[in-house]
Amino acid sequence: MVHTYEVLVDIKEFADKTDNTYQRGTTRYEIDAPSKEKADGMAFQKAKNEHPHGTEYDVRVTRLLK
């Protein structure tokens, strides 16, 4: 059975490799998956695709929506 999970991903993104300036933010996703573990992995991949310069991704499934 597939459920919809709310997943928050904290992302830390550096401006470039030679600079210590970075941006930090949180992105919210609604992920349809059969388990929390799958939702976690799917959100991680989605965040990496949307923020390819990210260096740190903190993924957490916060609640079951439906």
C-alpha cells in the first residue's frame, strides 16, 4: 500500500569550492511511497537533483499525510 509522507530536507549549499560562503535552507516534499524508508530515499534523490551543489542533506520524514 502506498502512502503520502511529508518529508523535510535541510540543504547546505556552498557558493563554490574555493569559498566558505554557503546557503542553508529547508525544502518540503510530499512523497508517495510504500514505507518511510523509501520516502526518505526518494526525497534525498529529489533534493540532490534540485540542488546538485549541495554538500549536506538532512532528510527527515515528519508525518504521514494519507
